[in-house]
Amino acid sequence: MARDLFHNIVRSALEKDGWLITDDPLSLRVGGVDIQIDLGLEKLLAAQKDTRKIAVEIKNFVTASKISEFHTALGQFINYRIALRLEELERVLYLAVPSAVYNDFFNLPFTKTVVSENNLKIIIYDVDKEEIVEWLN
């Protein structure tokens, strides 16, 4: 239930931010493995007359063990980034994280180090307002 709720919140927030949902989920077959990333999106960048494409893996971190969820999210992120590099090079992968979790757990020294060393791109979203708070590249 929570997964669907957070999925719809992030989807709504991205649409409010001007993104077009192209895939829900984004399905890829890579090297004999089927992969499903939560969302595939694109946005027309008028100034460059170009389309920016992203993929977003949504995480809610609602279980008692934030570190276990983080391990899972990191593993998925690394695998999905490799899959996109092999199949959809133009698409950039982001991990969507609730602002409360980002402000708490993601600001811990260990978590910050892991995020930095693995070059995670993060979208911080506000659960209540259904809005994107910040994009971290």
C-alpha cells in the first residue's frame, strides 16, 4: 500500500514539475535479465530544442531498518544505472527519496559518503505537498 501511495505522490510531483511520464514502469531486458525501474520520463528543454530523459526509482524508507532499505536501494541503483548505460544511454537515473528521510538519514556521515562515492543522483520529494523539493546531481 505505501509503495503505491509514494509512487503516485512522486509521479504527481514530477508531472507538476513539467515532466511527461513515458513509462510506468520503465521495462528493460538487459543481458538476459528483465528490469523494471519505477518511472521513465522526458521533458522538452525549449532553450536547447532537446529532450531530457530520466528514469526514477522511488523509495519510501518506511520500514524500521533504514540501512536495510538503503542497501536495497543502492544495489538497485547501481544495477539500473548499468542497465541504462547498456540499453538507454541518453537516460539519467535518479533515486527519489522523501524529504523527511533525506533530512534525517541521508545527512548522516556514513550515508553521505556512500551517496558521494557511488555518485547517486537524488530527487527529494515532499510527501504532503506532492512536490519536488530538490534535485541533487
